[in-house]
Amino acid sequence: MGCCVDLGMLRYISLLLFIGLDWGQSQDLSVDELIKHLDLEPHPAGGLFFRQTYKSHGVIPESVLPKDYHGDRNFNTLIYSLLPEGVKLKFHKLYSDETLHFYMGGPMTIVQISPKGEVEQIILGQEIFKGHQLQHVIPAGYWFGIHNLKGSKYSLYGASVSPGFEYDDFIDGDKEQLLKQFPNATDIINFIMD
């Protein structure tokens, strides 16, 4: 009987051993320690850090994808993402669904705006009895931005995209266009985009 190794779990255990923690114990790591240990690099969107950890070998042919896609896509991609204190991931949208998974650090807020203009704020964090979510799916075509809550030194999370992420599928938000399209979200758009 063969054995399979879950590389993600091995990395997590390695991280716990590196920082000297037991399961479920709190951590007080610096952003620099996490960047070094997880081998993160600056994200093209600016301010945050990331590393792709998985890209499926399976491919979805362009011929069966919705018209917005140009080219084939992998089934799924996954990254680590580190949002340091005071950094905001500005509004953007993808052609694919994206699931964010909270790992460690302080809580963060995902602000999403549906194509109909419905605004929702979701807190990702460890305090599930206070309403924090451990994961959240952002549907394809929704605008979203991210910021961490006051007092969070950083938020470490994963992002899984299906069909798999390609930079061609990333649409940057334009502040003026967003304000015109979603006048009900003026305050949060100004906050995230400034």
C-alpha cells in the first residue's frame, strides 16, 4: 500500500516547528520572518507578498471556457499571500471564483461589490465565535478589496482560484469608474482605493 505526502501540511508543520509552536498556539512572528520562511516575493499589485504554491497539471481548453478567457486555464491555482499592517489590496475582479483561506496573524476584511452593487464586508480571522470566517468565496465578476483590521500586524492567507489564475484575468479597478458605477459604496471605495 502506497503513501501520499501532503506537501501543504508538511510546510505548515515545518512553519510550526520553525516558530516553536504547538498546534493551535498563538504566534508573534514578524512580516520579515514570514517572507523569509515562506519564500514570498512582492506582489505586482503592490504592498503585499505572495508565492504560488500549486498549479494543477489538468488543463481546461479555451473552447469550453466562458468567452472572457483567452487561452487554456489550469483547473486550479493556489498562493500564499501576506498582507502587512496598513496595506490595502485595491479593488479588482477576476473572471474566476477565488477562495480566500485564513492562516494566521490578525483578522482582515474582504470588501466585495456584486455586479448589482450589493456591498458585503467579510472578516477573515481565527475568532470564529465572534463571526470571523476561516474561508470565503469571492464569485467571479465581483469587485473586491482587502484590508486588515486595526491592530493586525499582518494577515497571512491563501488564495485558491478556479479555473486557475492567469494575469490576463486580473482587472484593476478604476476609482472614478467604481464611484460612478456604485454610488452607494462611495465611502468604502474611497477608503480602499486611497
